Amino acid sequence: MYKAFFKLSRDPFELTPDPVCFVPTKRHDEALASLYYGVRRHKGIVVITGEVGTGKTLLLRCLLRLLEQSKDVAYAYLFNSTLNPTEFLQYTVADFGLPAAGKNKCELLTELSHFLIARGAKRLTTVLIVDEAHQLAPDTLEEIRMLSNLETTTEKLLQIMLVGQPELDEKLDSSELRQLKQRIALRTQLAALGAEETKTYIERRLRIAGADPAAAPLFSAHAIAKVHRFSQGLPRMINTICENALITAYARRLSTVSAEIIEEVARDFRLDVPFPGAGPTAGILGKTGSVSASSSLRSHRTPIATPVVTGLGGGASVGVEESKYEPDI
């Protein structure tokens, strides 16, 4: 609707997790590197957590694009984690392309183990990705721990990725799941963007959408500062605010988004209204607590690979450059 007016080739702030729109901030680069390394080096269980809207699903889509470039990788992607252990196994087995209908738990495990052993014998990589993993019940998490026992004397046969909100950390830190916690090879937390990162994020998304970097900025400096304040650095909220701000500017035939427009959008979305029971400055994160501008990715390893995004715009692609560093675990 507004693309021609702002001379853009695509919508810059789509909410769908399109890898073409991946903006490689330092923290997202490190998280993607952690996921990629865990899979390619057959480390077993990898966990990444982050607040709602920090870009976890987009990272997974970028990872899948990387994995799909390799002929030796097969993966199952579980996006609905509200399943009991048997349903979880049925979905996993079926997503690997194996027969699962009408089979009991023992038969499902037999089918899966034969599949993994056969692929392991050929030096092939098999991955189970569980999105929204914070919703997994303890008995399903225990089932995942048992699956991690499928291994040879040198490596894991099934690479497992658990991706979820901070509640997943709380579950994994519980006493009843301490055996699973000890099997986690890599564990990373993804935080919100700082003020400068928010500025970079907005500018890069606009460039990917075809904005001329030599032209006058579409968002004023004060507008970007307001975006960071109201979004609290969460990429999903940044996208929502900026998308609606561009629509408003287009409707008023304004070539630049002002701070006043950002404030209007924030009021429309009630972003300055705290959740019930939250403190007066809780903002959009409510009782879980806001993420400060200085917060950063915290991980229990040294970065060992650097994902590289090339070809801004419709031809963007994601790659990973290996480095000499090993994980510090």
C-alpha cells in the first residue's frame, strides 16, 4: 500500500519470520552460530531461550535454510509442543517421514531408533527441533532426555534443539529435570536489542526492502528513539510499531516518520499500559520484567562460528563461517 510512496520494493517490517529479513546483530549472530555448531558437531541437546518477540523463530528459519543447503541433514520440526509423550513421538516419527499411524510407544521408539542408527552409520545428521518448548510437560521433557541416550561411543545420533521462552529455563532448572539439564551441551539466552541496535535493525530492514541509503531517512532520529522506548528492543514489537508508523505517514503524505507518529501508534496499541499486577513501569513485558537497553546475549560458550548475511534485498542469503574457537563448556 505504501511501498510506491516510500520507493520500497517490499514491506520492510513484515511479522512473518522470513530469513531474507534477518538482521545479523551480534547477539543474533552468536545465537545462530550456537545452534548451527551444536547440530554440525553432533553435540546432542542445545537450548535457546528468550522473551516473547526476541526473534527465536526467525533464528530457527535461518538455521533451517542453512541445514537445507546440506544433503546430509534431515530434520523434524515440532511447532506445537502441547503434546503428551506418545503424541510427541508420533509427530516426530511422522515428520521424519516414517510410518507412525496406529503404532504404540514401543513401536514408535523402535522405528525411530532404527532410523537413527541407519543414518548414523552413513555419517548423516538428524535433527529434532522443538519450538515453543516452554510448553512441554515434564513427562515429555523426560522423553526427550531418553531420546538423547541414542548415541554411539563417539557422538549423539539425534541432535535436539529446545527453543522457548524464559519459562523453559525455569523448568530445566527444576530438581525433577536435573538429569536432562546435565545433558545440555550448549545453552544460550537471547535478549532484546539496545538503543543503537534498534537503530541498526530499522535501517537494515529498510535497506533490505529497497530503501535508498543515500536518501533522507524515513524515520527521524527521535522517532527511532521512541520506537526503542515503546518496543523495549523486542524485534517483533519494533516491526509492529514501524509498520503502522509507515502506514500513518503514508496516509498523511509525510516523507518522514516523526516521533509524534510513533507516540500515536504506541497509544493505539496501548504499549504504555502495564499488565495487571505489574509495576507502573513494566510496559509491554508485564510481570516478567522489562529488558534493559544494556542487556545482552548471555551464553555458556565461546562463539565458534559467525553466520554471515549477504545480498541485502530479495537475494539475501545466510551463511556460516567456521572459526577456530571451541565451545567453553
